[in-house]
Amino acid sequence: MNRHDELALLDDIRSGSGGTGAPKVAVVSGPAGVGKTAMALHWSHREHDSFPDGGLFADLRGHATDKPIQPTEVLGWFIRAFGVEPKRVPAGLAERSALYQSLVSGRRLVVMLDNAISVAQVTPLLPASAESVTIVTSRWRLAGLLMRGARSVQLEQLSPRSSIELLGRTIGGERIRAEQESAERLVELCARLPLALCVAAARLATRPRWPLSEMVQALTHERRRLAELSIGDEDETKVQAALALSYNGLSSDDIRRIYRRLGLFPGTTFDSWSAAATVAMPRAHVRELLEILIDANLLDDAPGGHYRFHDLIRLHAREMADRDESEEVRARTVHRAVDWFLSTATTVNRLVMPYRKVNFDAVVNEPAEPLTFADRAQALDWLDDELPNLRAAIQVAMEQRLFPTAWQLVDALWPLFLYRGRHDERLEIDRMGLEAARACADAEAEAKMLNRTGLAHRALGELDEAAADFHAALEIWRREENRYRISGSTRRLGLIELDRGHIEEAVVLLQESLNQYRAAKESRKVALLLCDLSEALIELGKTAEAVDHLAEAEGLLAEVDDPHNRARARILLGSARGGEIGTALVERELEEMKRIGSAIGQAQALQALGDLALREHREQDARTLYEEAQRVLAQSGSRSRQLQERLSRLAR
């Protein structure tokens, strides 16, 4: 297509002739379907050699039907793209932004921020490096960025000549020349928008004997018939008409069915397993259909064997589902999709935490071809990668009043939060689970979700909020006369007192919980309480008593597939023993915590090593270890008052 002037303007921005060494930012704006993304990508690929350090791309989903992507999440993607391990990515926006700027400093990169909705969404993602170029695409002109020195690249409709050329690239010049008048009418019906033209051209390419006049007649009819599909202006109505024509021209009922039903899928991407579960078809057949949709320009490839709809196409697919599927079928399709997520997350829980007593009974539609994982790391990677889609599935389950599914999906995310952190996103998700539990009037579910929100608050260092949620859960368990759960709430309140530095109060609560678990013969829980109690005893200087408790805990955990808590018990044992033997033990378990990917466990080991250094009057070593522990926690979105107090004492 003819975008010579716009491409030249991007060249000018890259060369810096319009600026004075400041960051180079181009705002490519224009109406939906005008080709903003295509032009920006074309320029980025053409100028590849100008950016030896590579490029970054993010779809900010500012014009999608669900919520835009937050800059904190995008910064996490970008930081991980530089090879930073997920557990070392900070939680907060300011911390992530600082790390991101340090990573891009001095590099020559092209950064593409697609589908932006606001200046606030974009600003934290702009590299400060004057050697880099950032291209922001948006339906909005983003005047705030222009006021800060960004330059506007405004895209309008293609010229009639360029539109004809774009059409001719797909269907051939001979067909254009044979029906010049129909071709000119066709590009006007497509509003001279590249998206609509490409869809129309793809349909014509699959019908080489179909006169252009028939396409014009059909498109004119569809435009009237689908006027209700407008999402805001006349141009977009015409895009929808072209999409509707392409949809009606798909070669089989199965292809049309999978197209419209996948439009109902929660989240932004899907793979062949989740697609097969959603549409209730064999996966091999679904893969064939997905490839046909890609060939028809109705679906895009995405990294990692995933697929995604363009925003407008996904909206059209949903509209076709509303038109061509019954309410019952639509509801069942959505239910299968969220059941896929819950069933797969259940598989992750059973692999990563086999000792956990999970009973996710809300799954109605078990997938015929479930996804399996080779090991814990792969299972945790799935939770990590799919978190945006899992969050969308929880939201959709709430909207569909599938409240048991929603809170159980939240509960099933526990392994991710325990091992990988993601605490910046955790509290919001846990609160959704609490809302769902209350909506289905399930007292036990409400108490479980109060535990989740309490733990999320504790990880963020919000101890008063955490204690309030644990007390609320305790009241429910008392009403339910559930002694096992009462023990758990008592333990959590003891941990809060330990966090606050109220060691004697913590010992009382932890001992009470320990006695209750002993009476219930819950050996793993007894082991955990022995570790908790030992941590308090070490704080009180009662290391001999702690060693006895930890020896018992090690024995109880020996037969349990719980590498995290086995390592934790040994860290505490090394801390209690002290000396070279204790230090060596903690250092070994620090490596184990790194191996299993537990950020909290690494921080515990580093804090223990700092305590041991302090006992030997190595204040500088202790400070270094405490600071490293703080960094590890911050990268997972967690905070520790104990660590802060230790560092404060050393600073006096």
C-alpha cells in the first residue's frame, strides 16, 4: 500500500532530525482498520539493521472488548524478554520501570506499543534511551504524548489508487482491469480501509471465477443487514460488513462454528487444546480448522503455538455467535472454556502440590483431551503464562454466575503465588474469589477465600488487613464447628504476631494450633507448625528447643512430596545450630530453593544467613544478605517487616 509519506516521517523520527537528543517517539493514529499496526510493523522490519539490540512488542489492548493491559504487566513481559527470571521481576510499577530503564539504557531498540488507549498506559513503557525509537499505535491521537515531544504520524484512508493496488496484489491485476468500475465501487464499500480490503480480497482469491460485481452486490446487502454491528462509526460498520461476508463464505459449517464459538473464549489467546475443549471437537480436527481460519485472514498466529483474533474480528465472531447460536449453546460454550481452565489448573495443583487437599468439584465439562505436564516447572510455567487468560476466565465465570467455578479457579492459582510470587496481581484476583464465594452463599468457600486475601495482604506487608481477614475466616470456622480449619486460622494469626515481632504471643497461638493438629493426627501440618514454632523459638534464643522440634519436622516431612517445606525445615535447622555446620546447611538449602523456584524460600534462607553472620559480628555481611533477601521478596511482590527491622537496627 502507498504509505510513502508516513514511512518517510518515521525515517525522519529515527534520524532525530526533528529533536535534540530526546527519546524518539512516534504516535501512529487513525481509525480502526486503517492499517496502523501493519505500517508500523513494516517499518520496523525494514529498519531492522538500524536497531542491532532488537525490538520489543506489546499489544496494549486499548480497544479490545475486555480491559486494557496495565503498564505494570507489560513491563513484566519486557523485563523477562531481556532474560530476567520471572521470580526476579519486581512487583510495583515504579520498581519495574526503574529496572526496565536500566535494561534499555544505551541500547538501540525499536519498541512497538500497539493499540494504546491513553498516555498513562504508554508513558512507563517509553525507553529513555535517545538511541531507541518507540512507535505507539492508537485510535486516539494521544495529544499528551505530542505535548511531551512525540511526533504524530496520522493515517487516513488509503487513496483510491492505493486501495486498488492493495486489492490487486491478492486477486491479480487482470480481474481488476476486467471490472474496473466494480473494483472502484468495492474499495469504496470497504471505506478504503486496509483491513476490510484484505478480507474482501481474501474472499475473492478463493473464488477465482466470482465476478467482482457479485462481491459488490453482496457487500452492499451485508452492509445494510449488519448495520447493527457498528461499534462506533461508519468506517467500522463497513469493516464488519466485510467480515460478515468472509464469515458467510467459509467453506463448511464446522469452520463457521469454531469461528463464532471461539469468539466467546475468555482471554486474548488460546491454543489447540483449549480451543478443542471449548468447541467440543477432536483436537486434530480443530487444528485443521484453525489453519483454515489463518489462511482466511480471520485468525493470527501468536507465540508458543497460540492463536489470537484481531480485536474487530473477535468482536465479529462474538456477534455471529449471538446471531447464529442459541443462548443455551453460548452459555455451554463459555462454561466449557472456563471448565478447561479449572480442569487444567487442577492438574497443575496435583503435580506441583500433591499433598494439597484440593476438591475442585465445579468442573462440569471435563476436557476429552486434557493437557498434561512433564514436571513441576512446566506446570508452573503454564500457570505463569496463562495468568492473563485465567484472570479473564474468572471474570467471565463471575459474569455467567458460575460462582463456584470462579472461586475454585482463584484457589487453584495458589501454586503460582507460592512459588513464583506475582503478588502485584494476586490480591485483585483473590478478591474476585472472595466476591464469588459470597455470591454463591458458601460459608466454607468464603472462609477459604478470606484466607487467600489474608495471605495476599501478609505477602504485601499489610498485617492489619491480613489479621482482619484471618479473624473473619476464624469466625466462620467456629460457626461451622470445623476444628481442622480453626487450627489453620489460629496458625495464620500466630504468623501475623510473629511478623509483628510479638514473639511470646506468636508462641502461644502456634502452640495451640500445633496441639490441635497433633490431636487430629495431621502429620504434615504438625511438621509445618513445628517449623513455625521453631522460627519463634530461634527469635527468643531457645535454639536447643528449636533443634528438637525441627528434627521431628524433618522426620515427618521425609515421606511427603513437599520440597519447599523440607528445605524450609533445614534452613531453620541450620539457623538454630549456627556455626560453620549451620551456615553450610542453609547455603545448601538456598540452592534448593532456587532450584524449585521459590522466591519466599530464597528470602528465608538469605535472612537466616544474615542472622548467622550477625551472631558472628559480621555486620557488613549481614547487611548485604538482608538487602539481598529484601530484593528477592520485592521482585516477587512481597515485603517483610522483620527484614526491615533488622536493617534498621544495623543502620543505627
